[in-house]
Amino acid sequence: QVQMVESGGGLVQPGGSLRLSCAASGTIFRIDDMGWYRQAPGKQRELVAMIISGGSTNYADSVKGRFTISRDNANNTVYLQMNSLKPEDTAVYYCNVITLVRTSYWGQGTQVTVSS
């Protein structure tokens, strides 16, 4: 049984910052890719940022220079530092991990609302 526990969402004013965390626990094979996705109302889920086991990262163009993804391999945890937040960043954010045998696990989602 694998559990993915997300935290760190909330309400923030434009220009503010939030840090999301997602910890994977339970019987889980070695993790390869770790990432964050988001889904705004009426829109499809989209990739926000990805970090692979070697440390290389990939970001959506809309968040480059503002968001930073990082990981703690010892604790199977992935983070997303979000700075200079904009109203268009408002969405439910989901973490995702993919193991070396390509099994995918999703977090339950955490709401991020950017509003004055």
C-alpha cells in the first residue's frame, strides 16, 4: 500500500509564495521521476514541473523562473517552491511519482488560490 501525502496549499495574494510538499510512504519500489501537475476549473491537468532521479528538471513555460522543484530521495519527498504567484496559478496541484518499473502514483491534490 502506497500513500502520497501532500501539504502546503492555501490562499495567497498575488506576488506571494507557497511551498508544496509531497511525501510517498509504504511499500514503494525505487522512485525515478517526481513531478507536480495542476488542474484549474474547466481545464485539463497540465505538467508544472518534473525532476528525474539524476536531478535534471523540466518546467512549464508559464512557471519558469518563478517555481523550483526539488526532491529528498532519502525520504521519498518532492517539493515545489512557488514564488511571484499570479492569479492564473490558481488550481488544484497534484504530485506524481513514477517508479523504475513505471508504476505511477498520485497525491490527493492540494488547492492553491492566488487572489487579493
